[in-house]
Amino acid sequence: MYNTTGERIKDYILNILAKYLVWLIIGIVLIIWLFFPSLVDTLGKILIFWAPVIIIIIGAMAGFGKIAFMSKRNEAQGIYQYDISITKTVFYLIDIIIYGGTLLILIFPAIFTDLGTQPIDLMQALIFFIFSNWIKQIFYKKILR
């Protein structure tokens, strides 16, 4: 397959970012931690509040990215259609993960802190529950079509 120079440069840059993205993020975090300690406190509070949403979004991006990568690779090999078989056990497991994750977000502060579950924990649990159910519904609609 013929690639132009611009496509090869773009692929090279994306390949380097994919290989070294973790180290790049660690380096940026260390620089911020060393030179801007007050910013670290502010970002820490933001990350603690939005942690469930960030985890779900990163997981969804990883899943969608893997699917896109696999479909491009398989398209190059001439494979255009998939047969996916999903049992009821998978649906039950997803529900257990959603409800169990929500309960864990509520139970951990009650166990590990002196203050117990606070309104911020309730908001985190609600955000996690809403986003995980939203992602579940997206996949259910795609699977059941």
C-alpha cells in the first residue's frame, strides 16, 4: 500500500506517542509536582472528585481504540464481518460490575475514613452509575441490533 510522506510522518509520531505516552505523562506530572506544588493540590482535588468518570472514559477510549485498530488491521487482511456471541452471563457480569462499583465507591470511605460517607462520595457514586449505565446501554443497543 502506498503511503505519502505526510502519512508516514503522522504514523511515526503516533507510534512514538503510543509507545512512550505513559512516560510522557509521568514526566509532565513530575515537572508539575516539583515546580508547581499548589497546582498539584488543586489537580488532586479535581482528580479525586472526577476519578470514576475519568476511569470510565479512559476505559471506553481504550475499548473503542482497540476496536478501531482491529477493524483497520482486519480490513487490510480482507476480513469485513464479525460474529460475536454473548451469553446472558456477560450481561449479568456487567450489571454486577456497575452496581458493585457504585457500592464500593460508597463503602470504601465509610470503612477507611473517620468521617464516613460524605456528599462528595454520593456524587462520585452517582456519576459512576450514570456513566457506566450510559456506556452499557450503548453496547446493548449495538449488540442487540
